Amino acid sequence: MLRSMTGYGRAQFADEEGIKVTVEIKSVNHRFLEQVVKLPRKYSLLEERVKELIRAHLHRGRIDVWIGIEELSKKCGTLKVDKDLAMDYYKSLKDLAETLGIPHEITIYELSCLEGVVSLEEQEVDLEQVWQKIEGPLQEAIEQLVAMRENEGERLKEELENRAEILYGIVADIEARAPLVVEAYKNRINERISNLAEDVEIDPNRLAAEVAIYAEKSDITEEVVRFRSHLSQLEESILSNEPVGRKMDFLMQELHRETNTIGSKSPDLTISQKVVDAKSEIEKMREQVQNVE
């Protein structure tokens, strides 16, 4: 199934312990798989696990993940008071005040504000337990994002198939027109020679040789065959269940290359117009292919 690289997913989880987990994930176009994960600092060691789970489901795109963890009823840590340090501060400040001859009243609040006297010691985090709470909503958010990418992929599939059919029609018209171009060239040579000298007899062998040279230079058979081959591979890619975005992008480049060659080989006005039409369709397809995973 064809997938786009654009999607969004969001899921939440809350347990009886008062822990609430919120996961948001979004993806946009990118040449490779690029992941940006934002976790609370104390859970940052879980980042690689998050990326690993994402890699199991997604292959291309820039993936932005935000994971919020609220601990509503759980103690954040233990308050620690360094009494020895507080006494050292007190004595030092008292000695300094006596030396300077100034009052030395120091309140407990002032002491508590001094660096290191009072600190909050965070509780040790059980990362395995936290991961069990994150994994579920993360999986759900990823599934939502994948579903959105697949829905968008269906729309891309339909549009690409329609434009491929248009290109088949254009290349068929070019192929049908090509023999007429050589015949028209032959008639123009006959007409020019006749206008220059009505009494001069045309050498049929010389004329045939000239037409043959022109036909060889303007022959687009190989380009038409390759063009159809690229279109066929494109259709196979559209139906594939594998990530095919890069391959399809390459095929679009090749289609554009063959179209340019056809246009440069044939000076015919009708074929030139068909080449312009083909380039227009290929460019529209390329814009869509840029969003294929």
C-alpha cells in the first residue's frame, strides 16, 4: 500500500497512581528517516527506545515526537537540609559581622536561601516502569499517524495512476506521429527541389539516402520503449507494499530525460506540443511523488 510522509497521531494514558502520559507525533517530507524526540529530561534515556519503536513502523520522513509525563499525586523528591553547611554559613557570617562592626541578625529564611543549605533530591527513576506507561500511547499515536499516511497514500495512488494513463496516451500519439514526420520530410525535399529547378530530374537513390539519414537521426523508437518501461515500473511501484518513494523519484527523472530526448530529436510541431504536455504531467507527478514514503 502506497503511503505518504504526512501524518499526525495523538494518544493519552493515565493510571491509578496519578501518572498521565500524553504522546503527540507528526511527520512531514524528508529524504531519509529523521527523528526528533522530546522527553522530560529525567527520562531522556528512553529516547532510543522511542526511536526504535518508530523505526519498526516508518521508513522515511521527518518525525517529531513529543512525550509529556505528569506525576499528579506522586512525590517529586525528598527535601534535604545540610545542617553542617548551615552552621558554617552562620558562624562565618557572624564572624564577618563582628569584624566589620555591623549587626549580625540572620533569619532561618536567609540561611535556607544560601546555596547548598536546602536541596531537593529527586527520587530514583524506574525507567522500565516508565517505559511500560509510555509504550502503549506511543504505539497508539504511531498507528494513528500510519493510518493517516495510508489514507493520503490512497489519494496519491489514484492521482498517479490517472496521470500515468495520460502519459500512456501521449506517448502513443507521439509514436503514431513519428512515421509521418519522416514522410513529411521526404515530401518537403521533393517540393524544394522541384521549386528550384523544375526540369531537373530527382535521383531517387540520393533522395532515399537523404531521407534515411534524417529518419535515423529523428528515430525515437528507443526513447518510446524506455518511456513505456519506466511507466510500467512506476505502476508496479504504486501497487507495492514496500517503501518506494526514492525509486519513484528516480523513475520520474528518467521519464523527464526520455521526454527531453524525444523533443530534441523531433522538430515536428505536433510532437513538440505533445512533449510539452508530457513534461507538464511528469512535473505534476513528481510533486506528488515527493510525498511518497
